Amino acid sequence: VQLQASGGGLVQAGGSLRLSCVASRSIFSFNYMAWYRQAPGIQRELVARITSGGTTNYGDSVKGRFTISRDNAKNALYLQMNSLKPEDTAVYYCNAEHYSTYWGQGTLVTVSS
């Protein structure tokens, strides 16, 4: 499975971005899909996860600001990011778990103060 992430960029604090991740095959049966992020010098952390049934969970630092969703018909995973803060600056990776673990290539989000 290949995952192609896009949508990163430079945004001012308080702004919004929407990340997308498209899979090379159907995601209907994928147990979990998620977004992780990694800032320089910091361990990769979970941002948000969504199950095949649509149950979501979020990292404490993004609760109430970010929303994860998936569109099985488009083989796509999304992350709507609102009220962005400089500390959200990181490379964001999409992730899928279906018997194995798959990672996208990452997309850089930079939030200026």
C-alpha cells in the first residue's frame, strides 16, 4: 500500500490547513488510519486516529482544533486543522494499519507567529 500525503504549507497562527492522504488501494477494511507528526528533535507523536468504524481519538494538544475523517469511496484520509499554533509546525505523516503498518512520505506544515 502506498500513501500519498499532501496539503502542507506555510500558514499564519490562527489559520487553517487541510491535509489529504490518498491510498493506492481501497481503505474500506483498514483497521486504523492516522496522522502523526514530527518536529525537529522531537519524537514522532500521534495527532489523530480513526478506525474503520469511524471512531476517532486525538492527541491532547490538538483536541478541539483538528478533525480527522476518511472517505472510503475516494481511498482518502483527511486532517482539518484549525486555529493553528506555531507549535503545530512539523512534518505530518499519514499512517495505515492493515495486517502491516504503512507510512506516507510526509508533508511539511509551518505555522508562523
